[in-house]
Amino acid sequence: MITFTAKPKNYFLSQPHQPFFLFGVVWAIVSMVIFTLAHKGFITLTLAENSFHLYSLAFIVFIQFFHGFLFTTFPRFCTSMAIPQDVYLRIVWLYQIGAALFFTGALLWSFLAWIGMFIILFAHSMAIFTLHWIYKNGQSPLKQDPYWILIAHGIGIAANTVYFIVYGFELLGISFNIVSYIAPVSINLFLIFLTFSVSQRMIPFFSHSSESKSNYFVETVFALLIGKTLFNILAIPLAEAAVSILLSLYLMREFLRWKLPLFKSPAIVWILHLALFWFPVGLFLGALGEIIEYFTHVSLLFMGMHLLVLGFLTTVLIGFGTRVTLGHSGQPPHADTLAIGLFWWTQVVILSRVALSIDNGFGGTHPWIFDLTITVWVLLFCVWGWKYGRILIYGKKG
């Protein structure tokens, strides 16, 4: 049973988003640097390069940003008491221990990486248990949005469990090629659907939109994402492209119906509008990429997935992360010149990754584009961490 007793001892640990955000930034940089060194042949990983890339970003980097945001806002969604320090700090430190062991093991000893994955899986389970406890005991009569957030997390922990079990078998010499199966589940039904579940509630609220959502809006998006995922797993690209286009058009119609003020809003809000529209745009462009790959037999290096993860998910995280960091440190949620520059820089990250896909698909031999893509990613998190890390650690005076 969860006990709500402890009191904050210092500012950095006084709110759950602070350690989760800061450690998320650190591991975002570490993960991409190690991946780059491995991709270029400077180091050899103890696990497959693509598995390392997907697992580290999904279950070490992005998930910590989500926990930081949800541990702050989920109790409000459910009209419940705040999550106290002794509950969320156990999860925070377990994630950091697991991450440190995973990255060390990926470089030195595969068994150590597996132990790290177990600790991360345990931390993920504790996080879901905490959110479910709040959901169950919250006083709000309207729990549809928290319900779908839990559904997304449930799919995420299932994928996390599969990774852990399969990697354990690989240590015994029994190999499974699961990345092509688990990647679309982890991305579409966990990361993207979780991002959507939170965004479709919070962005209209931040934008003061009074338009009601269509009936069964979230359910429809979820069903179409399931269809897209199944067609990806079954390797039926034209069917997946058709579902992606259908979902793109459905989302675009719905978002336009909300009459969001778009760029007429303050920068701290319009970046969220831009992120929201990256969802349908990313789906549509990704579908076009799948059609091109089918008829030309080229590889665009998972362009569709990266459009969703970078265009939609990462832009949302940068927008939400900035707003929460400022608002919960007693400062007005206002984006200054550097913050606005970071918002636009996030779009540079997206475009550079698209350029890499196009270059690879059409026979380009420009390795500098890969270097550019990694560099702009690392710079994004370095500068964001430098600007807001001091606020996360020390508060307004930082």
C-alpha cells in the first residue's frame, strides 16, 4: 500500500517533475552519444544497435519526461492528493540506477544491461501502480482521460516486459528478432498514444478552447493506431499507409474544428499547437514515405516513425517541459527569446532527420547529414538543460 507521509527536504526533490526532467535530459544526451559512437564503429555494444536505440529512448529518456509531467498533473486529473516525496523518489532513483547499469552494461557486459532493464521495468511497474492508485481513489467523476493514459502505460509496460524477457533469452544464446514487431507497438500504442492522450486534454485547456471533442474521439484514434500497428507488424505497407492517411485526415479535421488560436497565442502555447498538428502531418508524410518505399524498393530509414517521435512527441515534451518548469517554480509561463529559439530548433531536429531519410532513400552518400542530425539533437537538450536545469535544481533564483 502507498503511504503518503514524507515532506520535501530540498528544492530539487520537492516536486516530481524536477528530477525526472533533469535526468531525462542527461540520458537523452548520453543515449544519443553512445548510439552515434556505435553507429560509426568507434565502440561495440553488447546488444543490437537498433534495440539499444529504441529501448534507451522509449524506456529511459521519454518515459521519465512523461512521469515527471504525469506525477505532477495526474492527481489533478483525478481530484486526488499530490504524490509525496517518498513515493516518487523511490521511482526516480530506481530509474537512474537502472539507466546507469543499462548503459554501462551496453558498453561492457550484457548481463549488467539485463539487470538494468529489470530495475527499469520494476520502476515502470511502480509508476503505473502509483498512477492506478490515484485513478482508483480520486474523487473526480470524469476519468476518461486518465483511463486512456493508463491504457497507454499498460501497453508500454507490456512492451517493456517483452524486451526484458527476450533479452534474457538472448543471453542464453536463444535469439529473437523482435525489434520489427515490438517497435511499432512501443512507438504507436505507447509513446504516441500516450502523448496524444495527454495533449488532447491539456492543449485545448491551455488554449482556452471551448469546443467540445467529437464523440468517441480518443477511441477512434486508438482503434486506427491499432490498425496501423498491426499492418506494420504484418508488413502490409499500403494498408498501413491507407490507415495512416485516414487517421491523419480525421485528426486534422478535429483539430481545425477546435479553432485553436495557433500562432496568435503566446509562444509557450503556439509551440504546443505546432506539436499537435505534427501528429496528422507526420502520419500523412509517413504514409507517403511508405508508398514510395513500396514502389521504389528504397529505404527511408523509418521516416514515418521519426516524424511522429520527433515532430509530435519531442515537440510536445519541449513545450510541456518548458511550461511546467516555469509554472511550478513560481514564474509566469512565458517563453523568452532563447526559449522561442529552442522551440524552432526542435523543428530543425525534425527536418534534419527527414533529410537523412531522403538522402538514404535516394542513394545519397552524405554521412555529414547523420552527424548533423545527432548534433542538433544533442544541442537541443544541452541548451534546454543549461537554461532550465538551474531552475529545476535551485528554483526561481537559479
